[in-house]
Amino acid sequence: MNEVEELSKLDPAGLPHLKPILLDDLYQSVSKNLHLELGRGPVLYLLSPSFSVLNPTADEGITDFITRKEALLDYLKEAIVQNLAVYSVLIDISSYFIEQNNGLVLARLRERDSEGRRFEIKFYTHSPLELLTRYEDKIYVGRDFLDLYSPNRKYFGVKDSIVSLKAQFVRLSERAGSKLKKVQEFGSYFQEIGDSVNELHNEGLLILQSLPPHLDFAKLSGKDLIDINAQYRTINHYVIELHDTIAEFESLLRFKERSDFVRYVTKYKKDVTNLISYFNIKINGVIAQRIRLCKAKHP
């Protein structure tokens, strides 16, 4: 965990300007109550919305970082919230739990070997009253990705999600060796999930290569949008197939009372479910709306 070290190298003046966007009440609440979790060596620090160290006890290194880099942390929080609002449905899908927790969201950053440029972020929500006393009761919201130098994400950010799902399956398989008793009994499920995630990865990335990285709706015809929408829908179908396979495996684990491992599968399924919702709402849903706004051309 080296997020603090890598962020220390960044100058907010050199980062892209973030254009202000209008946030609804839910996202405004999240923005005001966003807690950051940053690693420094073996220690994961929990920071309040005003960057006070809540846990564990602050040492000189983290205190100095916060003092020197408060402007960067402000930028980071704004970038995270804007990214959630534009390229994600995580907050919307989990709005019930987030509103029950007064908008409190935890953003746990993991730097992706990019000198502080790219991050994978896991999001959780938790009751404000029990955040420190029952931290382990946090609710997993999902994960997303942030490139501080490229706020406009290519392919709606779908490539990041596809690559992540494959990497997560590798980690899930490795974890099964120590967490799942009699793992050999479930070999066929790991094979089936592996085949499905590889198909999503290979076919999905191939489809993305045929699409424009960014959509300029003003320049695209109705026919273009219909074709693009169909291609994204095809990728979503691969995600749905993966979801169904994971759900079947999860049900079997629960039936066999393998609670020592099923929670990892449930978390993986949550990421897949979130991606399906993202396609339906922010990709295919938005493109379909644009198609309906196009004037029909008659021969």
C-alpha cells in the first residue's frame, strides 16, 4: 500500500481542471460525507471528510502529508464524486443504504502502479455512529476506477471493468486454496466461471476496439448510434452470462454452508451486478434515449 507516497509526488496545479457539475441531493450528501482510506506502508488510514485521521492513531508521516497536500486531497475527493456521478451507478444502486447512513461513503484507494495517476477504488457505506466501534460492519457498495489525468474515460470506462473482473477472478481462485474447504468439489464451477470471464474479456475488448473511444452525439447519426448501442448490448450479454454462472456457484456454496468463502463470491457477484446496471442505465439507456431523439429518416 503506497497511496500516500505516490500522491505525495503530485501537484494539483498540474492536474486537469475539473469543470463544476450540478449534483443532486444524494451526491451532494456523499460529497460532504466522503471518507478516504489511504495506505502508507502496511497501514491503512481512515480520513474524515475534513482529513482528520480517524483510525489508526496518526504518525508524523501521515500528518505531514495531510498538511502539505490538503489541496490535492480536495481535488481527489471532487474527482471521485464527479467520476461516480458520470461514469457509475454505484451510489444510485445503493442509495437506500447510503441515505440510511446519512450519506457516509468510504473510498478505499489502491494505486495501480502508475505513479499516483490511476486508482482502483472500493466503496463502502457505514453508520456514522458505529464507524469506529463496528468498522467491520461496513456495507460493500462496489468498485470503480479513476485516472487523475484523464477525467473523460474511454468507452464509458467499460474496459477498466472488464480487465478488473478477470483479475478479480484470478485472485478469487487463489484465495479458494486457503479459504474453501475441499475446493476440488467445486472445480467445474471455477472452470465455468473462468471460461465465462475469459470470453467476456476477449470478446468484449475486441468489440471495444471497433467502437469510438468517446461518443460525440452531435456528429453521430441515428444509424451510427443504433449500431454502437447493439455492440455495447452484446458486451452486456456476456456480463449477464457471467453473472448467472456466479450466482449458481454462490447458491451452491450457501446450500453447503461454506460461509468461509461465499462472501468473496458474493462480493464478486456484486461487481458484476453493478456493471450490468451501469450498462442498462448509463450506456445502453443513454444511447437509446439519444436514438429516440434522432429524427427518423424516410426514403
